[in-house]
Amino acid sequence: MNRLLRIATCALVPVLFTACPARAGGTSPWLLVSDVHYTPFSHDRAPSPYGADTNDALLTSFLAEARKIDPDPPVVIIAGDFLAHGFRLDAAGATMVALAKRFDAAFPRSQFVIALGNNDSSCGDYAAPIDGPFLAAAAKAWAPLVDRRGAAPDFATRFAHDGSYVARLPVPGLRVVVTNDVFDSLRYSAACAGGQNGASEALVRFQNDLRATRAGERNWVLLHIPPGIDAYTTSHLTHHLGIVPFLRSHAREDLDAIVTAAPNRVALALAGHAHKFGYRILAESGSPRVPMLLVPSVSPIFANAPSFLEVTVASDGTLSTVAETSLVGGMWERLGDLSTLGVRRFTSPELAGLQRRLGRDAALRATFARLYSGGGRPEINARNWRSYWCANTNFTATAYEACTGQSGWSVVTGRGLWVGLGAGVALVVVAGALFFLLRNPSARAQRRG
């Protein structure tokens, strides 16, 4: 009788009863969020415009819309970068604590899964912390949310060290392994680690966590920075003179090998960092393919519309639906879902089919481009689409260069080398001419005449 009364009470007033059990994973959408990039120092009453990080008005609007769609998601996943770009480092710990309180107030029964991003540090961008007051404060604040109903009993200890941990999800036999791959970034600095390099230690721990998978279990992997090529930087900034990867090549190879290893039984990988909706298909020779979902950002700093995802989780740990909601023209709207792209489930075979169709269907590419930026300013167009398309499945500079058909250098290939040599020769010639003129008065006088 007491059990029946408790179930009925939870159904009527779930917000007041944080001890109520979470709904099963397949019965209600889960919420996926990334790159909040919150700043408490902006007091504008309107939500942040394009080119700015998330202010309090945008955070409030986002949380209200997410609650409106589903006030009680079983799981909320945040794929890193809680803090704004150029954040005031002395306020980093306090802001992580404040964000935990805001999310807890919005979703008091949801189990949270969080990862650290490159901005989540008290001593600089890409300075991934190891131990210290910042991680200790963050771990203490988020532990009640992440360890709901005993989902992650080691979270407080492990997250306080380097941001990694393992949690059980409310689908039978499904775990999530969280790793901090900021250590593997090309831009990683050991400033927060007292000169230590945490990359090798983090990869070993990540591999051991996956090897601990028991019979009948499946895993999700959550990290912040996706493997492969940074299509925006490569296409828009270096114009393919430089092919810019997100991660160091050896670290990327190790990460891919771990995720795709058959005994580790990874059903899905999740990442943020790119600020846009997208996917990757991870594969190693002789290993099963693993689908990776790129979660769009709440922050509109890169001219994307603030966005978040709802997903429905099938019993085998795959996603049966993925839907994107975005703030477009001052109004939140459901922008589209997998069916918009002709995809039935978020699996590697379905994504491989989407990849083939995108290669030949311009109308489908336009649809994907809109979802990619959340309905914000277009980034993918008829001229550069191949740069983005190739990044979905080609993770080395050589493979990416071959796919796009445009030469470049990774840290040195073809066209970029010749351009670099040409620029160097030109600088030498100009410097020599200036030196000659400055040291030869008659030449200067003749030039003036």
C-alpha cells in the first residue's frame, strides 16, 4: 500500500519528491546539452546575441524551455564547457557551484552526467586541471546530481582528481564512461597540473574503465573534444592551407582504438566543443563502427542559434530519436529530428546511409546545414560542404585531404609546405632589399630622385 501511494504521489507532484525513482530510459526523452559557456557578469535583460556567450537571461530562457518540453527527464547530459570564453579565473569555482544549483533547481529528480571542457578551469583555457580547489568545489557541488540514486558512487573522488568517472544509466546494463580528453588537445597546457601531463594517465584510466565492462553490459562514452578534423578552422580560417585536427594524432589514434575495440562494447559516443549539431562514424580496421553524436551549444558565440537535444534511448543503448530545439528569431522552436534527415535510428549503418545521401543530394545538404547551425547564420554552403562532409568519416590529415581533393598540411603536407616556403623566400627577399637600402646611402638618394 505504501509503495502504491508513493508511486501515485510521485506522478502527481514529482518536483517535491526528489526520492522518487527516475522513469525508465525509454519512456521519456533525455536532455543533451553542451557548451553553455555561462557568464554571470553580463546583466543584459535580453538573451545573448550572436557573437556572445550565455548570459543569465539566455540561461533562464533555455532552462525554462527545456522544462516546458520535459519537466522531468530521466537523464541530463552536459558535454562540457560550462564557463564562458575569457572567464574571470578567480570566479571559476563559484560559478561551477552556481550552475549546479541552477540545473538542480530546474531538474531536481534527473540524473546528471557531466564532462569537463577546455574552458572549465581556474587557471586558463585548455589548462586541464588535476586536483586542486576548482575540481574539489565542482565535484562537491555536482555530486548530488550525478550520483542520484547511487548512479556514480565514486564521482566525488574521481572527478575531483581529473574529471573522469563511470556512472550507471537508467537503462538495464547501460553505463557511461566519462573521460577528460582536453589533455589530448593540440592546445593543452599543463599549467593547472603543476607541470604534469595528464594525457597518458587519463587514457589508461579510460581504457581500464571500459575493460571493466561485464557480460551483458554496454557503454556510452562522454568526452568534450571530438576526434578528427576541425572543419571550420580548416575551411574558413586556413582555407585548406592547414588541415587542423582537434586532438594530437597519437592521442586520437589511441582514443579511437579504445572506443572501437569490440570487447569494450561502446554503443554511442557523445562530444561537444564544435558548438554545432553533427555526427562522426568511428571505425578501426576489423572493429565495429561506433556512432558519435555532436551536441550543439547553448552559447551563440559562433553565430549558431542556442540549441539543445532531446533523445530517446532504446533498450540496446542506441538512440531511437534525436530532436533539436533552437532559439531562432527570439522564439524557441523544434528545428527537426532524425526523420528530417531520413534517418530511422542513430546507428552507424543509418549514419553511413546518411553520409552517402549527403554526398549526392544538395537539398538534403541544405537541410543538414540548417540543423548544423541550429537555424543560425549559415556556415555550410554549396562551396564548402565537402569540407564538413569529409570530416564525418576521415580523421587523419591524409584521408581528409584525399576526400576533399584540396591539398594542405597537417603538420606538413603538400600545398601548405610550398606556400610556407614561398612566403619565407619572399620575406627574405624583402628583408634583404630593405637592409640594402638602409645601409647604402647612394641607393636611398637615387631612389628618392
